[in-house]
Amino acid sequence: MERDIDDILRELVRSSDKVFVSSDPEEPFILVDRGSDGLAFVAPGPGESFRVTSITLSMVASLEMVLQESLGGYVDRDAILTIGCGDPDSFYAHSWDIRRRGRKLYYGYEKTHYLLLVSRIYWCIESWGHASLVLRSFTRRYDRRTGLPVKQVRGFLLKRSGGGLKLERVPLEELIWANTTDPETGERLPPEPSVEYCYEQECVSSDEIP
């Protein structure tokens, strides 16, 4: 398997500007920045076989527009965006910090973090047909009972639609169920304190969930 990775890497780096190789054995990947030719992302897909996801600059711009337009209205200052995809035997999830600066959202703390976010989203879509997004937005309000900042949680499903991308909002009931149910046992979990589960601007406090 390592020889396969080396062969793919040698082929891709010939015309690359930068190459980033994961140092985490639990999350192997190779991210190749090919400048005007876009990105190439190599990581295990379904069945643990490595696959190459090619991402053009127009695909990067399309995703940036969808994220800014869809998530921007829910981020007042800081947030956490979690990307997930896969099946029960091979599920991937990773989180990025989001910071608002003026009208623009920034993901992570350096360019590599953003390139990895873009790559993982398209890798999810190419491998499993969609990417699940969970946005946790920090409000300026504090929970009187816990003293913690109130977080608003929203869920999204990102898919291809025609020649572009379509972001669907997860209904409120499904969002609450997903966040209060053990995925392995199906048992009910206590709601997280200081959280509001939201669909657009309609929100339900975790204190109201029995």
C-alpha cells in the first residue's frame, strides 16, 4: 500500500507547487497544491483503497460561495464546523474553527487548514455522494444555569446538483434526534447543556427537550 502511495505522489508532484503529507497514521492523506491546476487529494475511500480526488479552482470558488452564503448568516463571531461522511464501518469526521472577519469567514488558522477542508468536502462527495456539515455557532448570550456561552447547532447536507453544489438544511426533529441518540446502540442520550438546536432561525433549547 505504501508503494501505491509513493507512485501516486511521484506522479502528482511533478507539476505541483506544494505537497502536504499527513503525519497522523489514523488519518493518512496527501494534499497536492497544483497552483493554477487546482488541488489533488489522495486518501482512503470506501473499502480502504486510496483514491485521487481532483479539485479545480472553479470547484474551490463554487464551494467557497456556497459556504459563505449558507453559513455566514449564522456566525456572529466564532464557530466550529464539523465535516462527516462514510458508513458505520468507516466513518470520517473532523472539525475546523471558524472566525468571522468583517463579512468573510475564515476556516482554521492557516491556508493549509482551508485547503484540507475543501479537499475533505469534495472527497466525501466523491466517495459517498454527500458531505454532512454540523455548524456550532457561539452566541454572545450566556446560559444562566451553567454560565457557559449559548451555542446554536445547525445541520446541513452538501451534494452535487447539476454542475454545482446544493446545501440542504437538516430538519429540526432529525437534528435533535441525531444529537441525542447513541448511533451504535440507539439509546437516548441527555441533551447537551447550553445548546440550542436550530433550523434557520427556529431554535429549541436543550433545556426544553425531555
